[in-house]
Amino acid sequence: MTELDYIVLFVAGFIVTCVAVMIFGKGSPPQQPDPNHKDEVAIELLRGADVKELARREGKSAEEITAWKDEFLKDALDFAKNKNEYKKRRAECEHEIKWFEDVCSRFIGEDWKQKTGYDKRNR
């Protein structure tokens, strides 16, 4: 075999590999856990759902479901105590986002969101 034959063989193998990856490599993306799921289960428990039934449905122990409820209540109390601080920080973040969007619009153009995929970001 000549050097050209080896190159052709390598390129053909590379192309076949790429095609195989394109065809067979497209599995479904990994499922991201819902960040609010534990809170939703905790609220169900607070509304009177049976802890054993929730534990069975979620595949968790009753103690773990109760811990989710306790964590939810702790976070709710923390939020209630610091609500004004959270509102202030949110306003600051919204101001920073508005500034960022204005700068992008000025330097990239009015269609910067389409150009950059800004609306499709994971927020």
C-alpha cells in the first residue's frame, strides 16, 4: 500500500466514524432534576398528604421527605426575615442585567439577542 492509500483509508475511516457518531450518538439529553421538586413535595406534606405515601412515590424514606419539609420551612423563615434584603438585591441584579443588555445593544446591534442566543440561555 502506498502512502496515498493509507491517507484515503484514514479519511474514509474518519468519515465513517463521524457519521456513526452523528447517527447513534444522539441520545436524549440527560434529565436535569427539577430544582423545585423537593419544595413541591414539602408543600404537599404541609397540605396534609401522607408522608409514607409521598416517600413511596418518591422512592425516598419518610425521614428524608420530612427533612425536605423542614428545609423548606427553614428557607421560608429565612426568606421572611430577610425579604427586604432580597428585594434590594433583586433590584440591583435587574439593574445590572438592564445595563448589560444596553451595552450589548449598543456594541453588537439591536438584534444582539438573536445573534448571541441570549433568549435561549439557561436562566
